[in-house]
Amino acid sequence: MRCDQTSVWKKLQDASSSFTSFDLSQAFAQDSHRVDAFSVQAPHVFADFSKQPINAQVQTLLFDLAEQTGVLAKRDAMFSGEPINTTENRQVMHWLLRQPAKSLTNHLSSTLKDVHVVLDDMLAFAQSIANDDTFTDVVHIGIGGSDLGPRMTTFALQTLAISNKRFHFVSNVDAHEINTVLQKIRPEHTLFIFASKTFTTLETMTNAQTAKNWFLSQGGTDTQRHFAALTSNTLDAKAWGVGHVFGFWDWVGGRYSIHSAIGLPLAIAIGAQGFRDFLSGAHQMDQHFLNAPIQSNLPLRLGLLDVWHRNFLGYSSRNVAPYHAHLKYWASYLQQLELESNGKRVDLQGQALSYQTAPVLWGEPGTNGQHAFFQMLHQGTQVVPVDFLAFKHASHHWPQHQQQLLANALAQAQALMMGRNVKGGHRHMTGNRPSTFFLMDQLTPATLGAMIALHEHRVMVSGAVWGINSFDQWGVELGKVMANDLIQKINTGDSSGLDASTAGLLHRIR
Ligand code: F6P
């Protein structure tokens, strides 16, 4: 049933009207068990959401909402391989990529075998490249989910990466990016990885062809040895002329593909065991999502909290503040995951929604954000919930820095909640500003895998409540079609049929 037609939706609306005066500090004073009630220890990830504007009554109503909108049934359908991506009639099985070999005896057991054949091949290739000193540079060419996953994870786990290789990422069709990379590398020492699920994306096809032309113009000869492709379109990839093709399936969405062969750069960087640890962390979170009771089910409670924020407290954005410099791309990764999944305006039947869906998601690592936009978070007119991420242990030996980093993360969450009561005016801070604090032991492959899986399932939960298809992305098609038309018009100057603005800009460009 659509969420806004459930009986509990009205109850949540009534409950939210009393939340305008909800005081976080008071809530703690009134309940000494508040932290226990609003925190969960999931595999590799502890989350404390007790600084969120929520109480036991609302939590119960949110669980009822999940029940009445069939969230757990949708979850079970996903893990059973049902085609829940209804507009493309596809299964949604990114979770199968990290399912251990031979661990299924049902109708998916043969598909699982295929997954492990590709995984073993990809890891063997990654290891061979890692061990081959001929290759000093790896250039990964892809965009969207074929870029953000490899880029974010390879950057995040750089302290574990082999030291004899440099990793470059090219995604934008703006040739300033590929040009800068090509000036740093030598063809005979470079592996080019061409990542595209469809093998049709304009930016990636253009960058890959430019890389190939450059390689040949520089005297490179063996494209078979120096080019690999990661795609679900293996036929076209072989025809294009790469020597190594690693496939994945249509039931892996681009923004959910990092645990597939798309993870090749990461596997080269951290090795086969590191990548298997990365898979294992994600699998443990999958099992948690599948089996944990609702009260201790972290993806479920976070997804429901996102609905409470969006549809009842009226928060239109969420800030992500990872207190780790190597999670520089974490917010960008989550942007695609959440906004391409839940940035939708119609339900599964194509009917326009009467309620809001995905919030704007944005962020930068702490402590930098404190010197850029935390002013607005503390004293702005709009309330923006913040997700803080912090890690107890660093991968460096500068303890003073780590103490300061953690102290800042804790302090910002505390200051947002407590505020500062100064008689009126500029220095007064209302406090009562919400945040969730994620605390992990250390940034490792397993922890990162678990964090990714947690957010994949969090997004699935809110999408299921909203009754939308979180697994298609029709909204990106129109721009691509228009761009192809305008490429011709920029060349010819023919502005017929264009709106006045685009025509005017076209003429200025020419
Ligand atoms: O942004 C649209 C999109 O299709 C994403 O879903 C995808 O990750 C990206 O473009 C790249 O697609 P491909 O991997 O097929 O090149």
C-alpha cells in the first residue's frame, strides 16, 4: 500500500506536529536509557542516532509504516532474486556479488557459481598486474557508478595500496582531465581499464578512444595487453579490441556495482585478500539486514528515520561529514547512490506522488566542513541533519592529530545538539540540531564494504516506503539525447528548432 494511504501516515503527521517543541537535551534528561534505545551495533558499524528528534512512540509508528508498506517483504523479494526493478524487469542482486561461494542451495546457486568464476578471474588478473613491474600506472576510465565506486574506494584505502603503482581516474568528457593524465604516463607502462556497464556512455567511449589513439600514436602496439574492459556488454568490448574483459550482469545497477568486476582498480591496489575482505564486510551487513530483528536492524531504522526527516519534519537535505581525509569521495558516492535511486516523482505504477522523496545529500570530510559550511548547520534558518562518521584508530602514527580529529567530530555533534544560550542576537545558538554518529574501529576493506552495503540497504528501505523504483534511472536519458543533437548543431550552427535561450547561447559559443 502507498505510504500516504496507510493509517499510520496520519498518526505520524499528528506526532510530527508536536515535535516542533521537541528538545533533545530534555529527552536525554528524561530517559537515561535513550542512547541504548536509539543506537545499534551492526557488523563493523556502530550508529548512535539518539541525537535525532525521535521518541519511542514515533519509532513504533515508523515500524508500523514499514509493515504497512511492505518494506521487509520487498527486502525478502530482493534477496530471493525477484525482478523488483519493475520498469526494466530486472532482478536487483548486488548482494549476490558478495555472497560466499557455494552458500546458496536455491534457484540462485548456479548464478552464484557464475559470480565466483568472474570474481576469481578478476582477482587473478588483478594480482598478475600488481605483480608485474612493467605496469607503473593504472588509468581507470568510467563515469557514474563505473567511476565513483572505484575512485572512492581506491582513495579511501590508499594506505593499504601497493606502492609500485599510481592510480588515475578519468571520467569527465572534458579533455582537461584525460590530457593531464596522459602527460604523466608512458604507454608501455600503463594499463587502461575501460569501465562501462552498457559500453555506450558517450563520455567513456570518447575517453577510451582518445586513450587508445594516444597509446598507438605514442608507439604502443599491444592494445590487448594494455587495455582491459569491465562491462555487461562483453561482445562489444571484445570487438572494440581489449585483451581482458570482465563481465557483470544486468541485475547489478551501476551505482551498486563496486563489488563486481568494476572493483578491478581496488583489487589491484589492495590485493585479492583485501578485496575478499571488502566483499565479506558487505556480506555481513547483508546478513544483518536480512536477519536482524527490527529493533536492532540498522539499515531499516536509518531508512525509516530518513522518511521521518523528509516527510514529517520537513528536512530537505542531509549533510554527510566523514571525519577521515581519505573519505574525500564518500559524499559524492552517496549522492549517486541515494539521488539516482530515490530522486523519483512517480510510484511503481507511474502515478505522481503527493509527498517528497530523496533529500539533497551533500558533504565534505571533517574537519574541513567546519571551516566552510558548519556555520549554516549551527545558525542557519533551515535544519539539516548531519551524519558524522569517525574511526577509533588511524592508519598513521600521529596520535595528537587523531585525538584532535575525534574531539572535533564529537564536539560538533554535541554543539549542534546543545547550542549556546546567549541573550538574543548573533552569538546565540539554538542547538536542538539533529545528527547521527557512526563510529567504526578503523577504515579497512571490511569496514568500507559494510558501510557501502549499509547505505545501499538504507536507500532501499526509504524507497520501499515511498513505493518508488529505486533501481532504474530514466531521468538521465533525456539529457543524453539532447546532447547528441546539440553536438551536431554546435558544428553546423543550425539552431532551427531550438528555444531562444539555447539558440542564443549556441551562437555565442560559435
Ligand atoms: O548516470 C546514468 C548512468 O547510467 C549511471 O546509472 C551509470 O552508473 C553511469 O551512467 C555509467 O553508465 P555505464 O557504466 O553504462 O557507462
